Amino acid sequence: MSHVSYQITGGMTPADLQKIHDQVLGLIECVGLRVPHEPTLRLLADFAGVSVEGERVRFRPELVQ
């Protein structure tokens, strides 16, 4: 049986990583996270820059940073 080898070259640039980071922050702000825990929802609702609607919690990007 022959030997098979694989090699990964290239990869993501710092600009690629920054773009992913920025887009994730946008998702956390626009879509938010599901938090199915009432005590945590009450706690988060008291923070400026946090929006709680039902179990959906949205965060301003600067809070996540």
C-alpha cells in the first residue's frame, strides 16, 4: 500500500482574521445569543449596551472587545 501525505500551505492573513473578528462582532450585535437562563437575563438587562428580548441577548461590539 502506498503512503499518502498531505500538506497545508498558505493560510489566513492577519487581514482575513480581522475581517472574521469584525463580522462576528456584527453578528453578536445584530443577531445576538440565545440565553435560556432567567437569572442571567435579568443580570444582563441592567448593563448599558446590552439588549434583552425574550431569551435573545444582543451586545454592543465594544462590550465584547
